[in-house]
Amino acid sequence: MPGAANSPPGKSFIFSYLEALSLVERLHRLLLDVIKDEFERVGVLEINAVQALLLFNIGDNEVTAGELKSRGYYQGSNVSYNLKKLVEMGYMHHQRCEIDRRSVRVRLTENGRRIRTTVSDLFERHAEGLQAANVLQADGIDDITDTLKRVERYWSDQIRYIY
């Protein structure tokens, strides 16, 4: 693990923290691979996992490109590219804002909603599978979520204090 001395016996906090960071990053990449595999399985090849996850996260909302990041719908740096591709492929509608003509609002088309349903069904199957295999139960996922939210708040505060 980068930056961590071989620490197992009493495992220092920094070692565990770096291990958790690495795991979060690996899980995100693995999530994208899982989505990609699902789309290959169902024969949807023109859309990538990042785009599918973006459609899933937008859901029934109508948002601006800026809101995609601020609301946590999109984690990447090339949001404009992915929005443009999704509009070109017919997965999203876009229109200029009446009030601020520089701003574009986007929402899913019927095709976009079908992609969202595919991702939603995948996540539902996984949630059921995790519980059935006794990998994770409701109290465990709640603990993980609460902990990750506290880390998110801490990191957000760190960024705010820099500026």
C-alpha cells in the first residue's frame, strides 16, 4: 500500500486510513466494471459505465451541468463531454435556461430512463444478493454510510478552510 509502512500487527490508524482510501477508490472502479459488464450482458454497447451511472443519478430530476457536480451526481472532470454524448445518442434532452441563457438544463429521455432502470435493477439484485449471502445487512450498511458521510463532511470542511 502506498505510503504505509508494513504495519499489520497493531495496525496504526494511518495504515487503516490509507487502506480505507484505497478500498473506496477500488470499489468505485469495480462498480464501473460491474455496470459495464451488465450493459455488455444486455447488449447495450454504445454507452459507457460512467454515462450510465450519470443517468442513474439524475433520475427524474432536471438539472444544470453545474448542479451535476454540486449535487454529487457526477464525480468526473469531463462532464461536458459526457453530457454532449448522451444528448447526441438520445439519452438526454437539453435546453437553454429561460432566465440564464448561458445555462443548459438536462433531463432524461425515454431511452435515458430505460438505461436508468437497467442500472436500478442491477443495484436491486446486488442489494438482495448481499443480504441473502449474509455479506451485509441493514445495520451494517447504515454504519458504513454514516461513517462515509462523516468523512465526506470532514473533507468538505478541509476544502472550505483552504479558500
